[in-house]
Amino acid sequence: MKDQITQDEYFAGEEQREEYRRFRDLMDGLSEEERALLYEKYVFRLSYAEMAERHQCTEEAMRMRVYRLRKRSIQTVKTKQEDGI
């Protein structure tokens, strides 16, 4: 019995493939540091305090960096949707 599905099986539906493509495009448009911040916060679920310590800044500065990055990313997605990309 097969315990895991492949990436192709997961993204078998057209809608899922398109959503994954948009996500990859967004991530590819970010710098390495920006991608790291998003992964730390939303994949590894680090606290702002933990992230601030890793990046040698204050917790408030880290909150603002993540907030601005998220806001810019959302705007990029909206703009691409409006442009039909």
C-alpha cells in the first residue's frame, strides 16, 4: 500500500496546478532573505522573538518586516490576478 502521494498526484487538478504555479512565481520573485522570513514564520512557526534573535534585530522590527513582506506579496498576487497573469 502506498503511504505517500507524489507532487504530481497532489497537484493533479488544473486549479491546484495553477495555484501552485502562482505560489512558485511569487516565491521566485522574493529574495533569499525574504523567502527565509516567510518560511521561518509560516512553515517553521518561529515566534517574532525567535526570528528577531536569528536576524539580530528587535522583535518590533521583525514584526514590521514580516508585515510589509506579507502586504507586498498580497499586492503582487492581486495585481497579477487583475492583469490576468
